[in-house]
Amino acid sequence: MPVCLGLNNAGQMVTYDAKPDSGIMLCGQTRSGKSWFTMYYLLNFMILQSPMEHQFILIDPKATGLFDTMSLMPHIMGLHCPSQDDPEAPRQILALLEELIYTEGERRKALFKEKGYENYWDFIAGEGADSLPLITLVMDEYFSIMGMFKETKNTLGEDLTPQFKLYINNLLTKLPAYGLRILIIPHRVPGLVDPLTRDMMKFKATFRSAEDLSEPNLGQSKVGIPLPNAGDMAWTSEMQTKPMYTHTLCVGKDDNTMKDTLVLIAKAYYKLGVDIPDMSYMPRCFTRDDEKIVEKIKSFGK
């Protein structure tokens, strides 16, 4: 799963294999370049992998326009925008996680046992790349999501935060072997992300961060990499344990350019003809309506 993360201090391309990254965390404050890199990072895989190879579930409490446009791509199982004003929103998020963990996770466990495979990569090596899609759950605005759960004790009479953290950690520890992955996008780690969750993330990045924030974001005692500009990123991975500097890439110079690019690529997929896996047995997660999406794509100009 190749991706070019950006450029190093010498202006050289930093290439990377994301295949081992079952857990990804991208930290950064507003206007740090985090969101633009996220769009580039996700689109990279949607171009290199077919919808039969990789599916995404998007959770975006703020209902941003970029994720709405990205949901036109045939790789998106569903875009979910639980409202911060809805006291039932945390239960809706838990329901998505439960379906992914217990419906799909248990289905895959039984399938692997029946076929005699130990992990996802062995499965597709034996059965074919389009036999079972990798599924990545993307949780944007993690700050807002945690804020919703912290309010559940008052709004619902029950603190649902421990259950939410348990589900996240289950996805990180028990389900990567079955091709289920997670990407979270918090503003920071301190006071927001459980340090255990952070430490289990295979790929961690912090954008445009001061030293006192870079260190807890990455779980490092000394980072020593200045990140003064939007798009400046320090990151670590399972193979790259020492923080590395990269100035990241993006899809376009502004949101409108990125939206136009997303629409163009979605149009190309549908014009060429594309197979999409039937995920309707996951009715909570799978919400896409291809007929409506095709009509929406047609409504855009050239």
C-alpha cells in the first residue's frame, strides 16, 4: 500500500508502505494542514485500490463539505454525521462500532477459520485481491466525538465513554488480522486520547505542533523537530520509531480544487464501470445509494 508522504528537509520524496498500519492517528490543531493531508492520504488509496479491495466508513460530526464530496467515491460504505446537538449521537456511534466489531468482525473470523487462513493478507493472497475488502473506519473531529461521550452522563444518565474507548481499543488489538482498520483525527492527545490508544497506533503524526505538544502526541520524550508551518509533520511508525520530519502533500491549493478533483475521479470510476462489494448486510454502516450518487455526479458541470 504505497504512499508518498511528502518531502523531507532535503526536498527528497518520503515514500512509505502503509500496509502494516492497522491504526493511524493524525493530530493537529485547526489550520495545521492535518485535514488536507487526510484527504490526500485517503484519496491515495482510493486511486491505487479498487472499491472491491478497500472500503471506508466515514464519521464526521461537523459534516464538512470535503468528506461529503469524498462520499461520492465508490470506496465509501457510508458517511455518518452524528450531530453534536443530538443526545442520542453517542449511541449512534456505538451502534456503528458494534456492527463493525461484532457483525463484520465475527463474520470474518468464521470465514477465515472455514477457509484455513490466519490473517487478512494471507486470505487475499489465496482468494484474490478483490475477494474481501479491507475496511478502514475514519473518525474525524475526534475532539467533538469525545466531547459528546463526556456529556452522556448528563444527557443519557450513563457515562458511555468507557464503552467507546473499549470498542476503539478492540479495533486496534483484536481485529486488524481480519482486515479491519481505524484512523482517528484528534486535535491533540493530552486530555483527549487515551495514552494506551495512542501507543497502540501503528502510525502517529503531529502537524504544525510546538515541542510541548509534539512529544505527548507522538508518545516520545524528545522529538526535537520544529514544525512551524502548515503541512509540517513529525511522524513515527512501527518500523520508523525515531520521529521523522516530512512536509506533507495535498490534493489541491484550496477546498474547491480538492472538491473538483474528488468529483473528477468519482466520475472517472463510474464512467469506466466499477464493481462495488455488497455490504448491505451491515445496514448501519452501509448507507450509500449509488443511484443517487450517480445523479449527483451528473449534476456537476465539466
